[in-house]
Amino acid sequence: MTTTEVPQETSTSYPMTRECPYRPAAELGRLQAEEPITRARIWDGSTPWLLTRYADVRSVLADPRFSSDPYRDGYPTVAASRKMRQDRQRPSFIFMDDPDHARLRKMLIGEFTVRRIETLRPLIEQTVIELLDAMEAGPRETGSRLAGTSMSTDLVQAFALPLPSLVICHLLGVPYSDHAFFQEQSHALLDLTSGEDTVFGALDALQGYLDDLAETRRRNPADDLISRLGARVDAGELEPSEVSAMAFLLLVAGHETTANMIGLGTLTLLHHPDQAALVRDGDTATVRSAVEELLRVLTVTHLGRRRVALTDVEVDGTLIRAGEGVILAAEAANRDPEKYSDPDDLDVTRGTNQHVAFGFGIHQCLGQPLARIELQIAYPALLRRFPDLRVTVPDSEIRFRDQMAVYGVHELPVAF
Ligand code: HEM
């Protein structure tokens, strides 16, 4: 088999600046067509591989010869702030390889099966109703729009963030009354521009909080996930520090991602009224399909999956050597024209589309049944309650989350 040598010098850098807030950078599309496996310079000057094609991204994600362990030399870290975090944080299983990863993930699989998550449906539906009631009762547009006296509500604070946050708190057994505290820490950790003091402060505060909570629940168990993990500590199956590391991962992964899918997804639908109408009036199958389509086109975990090769591996004719880092640009893979027809079009009737927005392989998102059900309930409920829902500012005034580990919008002023 002949393999291609790609020089380590490169004029490509990653991540790239978007030209349009609703699409990945156009350069990713060019690379996908012309240099699907190339080198890209990242923040620390290193030049890991950048893979943009759907088939290559899936094949590497499924390949045990690539590691998710950021402590290995060559692992392409997302940003300086993430490197600081890694150096201080107790590792969670998203950053481990099997068998360690499998041992820990297995303890949570039963909590996130589709059937188990279905039991949360009434709670999620009720939470959505209450949040929409509060929105309706709260400050809203007054006076004439023509007179320019409109008042708006921030959809992120009123709906997109509290919904997944309330649900994950319920599941874990984290008091929602502490949400301002942990959302602030989580925001600081996901902000790629955070400095060392901010990262360490947020990390220590959140880790300390979850250590205390895990210990409290171990002594006085309740009907929640952290208590069930506490029982495993008593059974000698888990270390106490592993419980709080898992709770940390679930708390952070469990609300920012879904929240940004709700915020950015709603904004996207409002820009496509025909598609929004299909979601508002559609049957269950249409709503399910719409959620998958929004996951595909938005790919809010927008900075690529990161891996490092454990051994020499040949990917589609290119030799990736042991110790070399790899960035799998899922945001590009999800728009690969070889996989999707008219990939840049939002088509909520596209059906099952096998996107990689939840990753693929052993690290494929554990919380996806929960994320899906929340989104399937949230979008149509919001659009049905407020048929006149509209954004009150132009796109140029919306702050998109380019500098955050999870893409989306910081605020979304709406009227209804
Ligand atoms: C729309 C919402 C979500 C998106 C787009 C998303 C995306 C992802 C992606 C791309 C990965 C793979 C990481 C990798 O391969 O390196 C992942 C893993 C993970 N996600 Fe999610 N996620 C979402 C919601 C959630 C929720 C609600 C939870 C928990 C309640 C969650 C928990 C996890 C966990 C624990 C992992 C690690 C799995 C492993 O390493 O085995 N996620 N997620």
C-alpha cells in the first residue's frame, strides 16, 4: 500500500474563523474536497492532522489505535485554558481509553438507556410548561413595534439554559438552587479565553462542591444518580474522587450542550419559517427528524474531536505515525457532500441522517437519549406556545459563542 507524506509545514490553522455564524468556515469545505487529510497549526504551534471527510472521521473515531488521553504526548489540546484545566483536573472517562473508560462508563449506561430516560418525559414536559408559563407571565413586548418600544426576553436565560439544567440537576441530585454558582463555574471552564486564575478558581470551586455533595449523598442517600454512585463507593467499586469526577462531567456536559442546541436551534428555525412551521405542526417523526437535522447542521461541539495515534496507522492512504495528534472536524464531516445531498440546506424532513454531532465509537455521547428527548419536547412546545416568536435584534447584534468550547449564542432576545 502506498502512503502519502504530508509535510508538517502548513499554512492552515485550526480552528478557523467563520464567515457566517450558521456555517463552519468555508476553508473546511475546500480542504474536504482537496486535502481531506492535512496538517493544521493549533494554538501551541504544533501541527496535528486535520481530517474533514465524514468517512475518515467516523473510521478514526471507531479505531482503538487512537487514544482520547490528553496526557499523552502529541494529543492536540483545544486551547491554553483547556491545557491548564487538564493539568489540574481529575480526569473523567471522556479522556480515558479502554479498559479504564469502559469500567467507568459501564456504571452509568443503565442510567441513560432510552427506556430509562423515557421515564423522565413527564418531568421534562412539565418543566417546559412551567418555563414557558413564566416566560409568558414575565416582561414581554409592549406598545407598538413601529414606535420602537419593544421589550424582549432573553430566551437563553428564560428557557434554553434552565431546561437542561433543571433536568440534569434532578437526575444527579444536585440542588438547582445552586445553579447560578455551577453555571458560572461551568461557563468559565468552557471559555477558551479564560486565564489561569479563572480556570483554577472555577475548577477548584466546582470540584470541591461536588466532592462535598457526593460525600453527603453517600452518607444520606436519596433517589438520585450521585447517591447510587455513592453506594458503589461503599461496595468498593469506585473511589470517592471518581464519583465527583463523573458528576462533574455529567453536570458540565449535560446542560451547556443541550442549552446551546435550544438557543442556536431556535434562532436557526426562526430564520427558516417554513422549516419552523414543520416543527411546530409536525408529527412525532417530523420532530425527531428535525432534531437530528439541527444537530447535524449546528454541530455545537464545534472544535473537532481530539485523538492521538497509539501506533502507526494508515488512514485512506495517509500514514499517521504513533504519537501524532489528530483533529476530527465533525462540523465539516456533518456537511460532507459525499454523505449528504445539499449538505448546507436545513431540511427537517431529511430523516435519520447518521450525523457525528454526538461523536462515534466508544466515546459516543452517553447523554444522547436525554439530549434528544429534551430537544424533541422543547422546540415544538416553544413554537406552539408562541406562534409569533421572533428575534428582536439583527444577527449583527447577536453574540455568537466562537470562543466557547460549545458553540451557540450567549443571549437571544426574543419577543412573542
Ligand atoms: C445536544 C447535546 C449534546 C451534544 C451535542 C453532545 C456531544 C457529545 C460528543 C460529541 C461527545 C463525544 C466526545 C468525544 O468523542 O471525544 C459526547 C460525549 C459525552 N457526552 Fe454528550 N452531548 C450532548 C448532551 C449530553 C448530555 C445531556 C449528557 C449527560 C447528561 C452528556 C454526557 C456525555 C458524556 C458522559 C460523554 C462521554 C462519553 C464517553 O467518553 O464514553 N452529553 N457528547
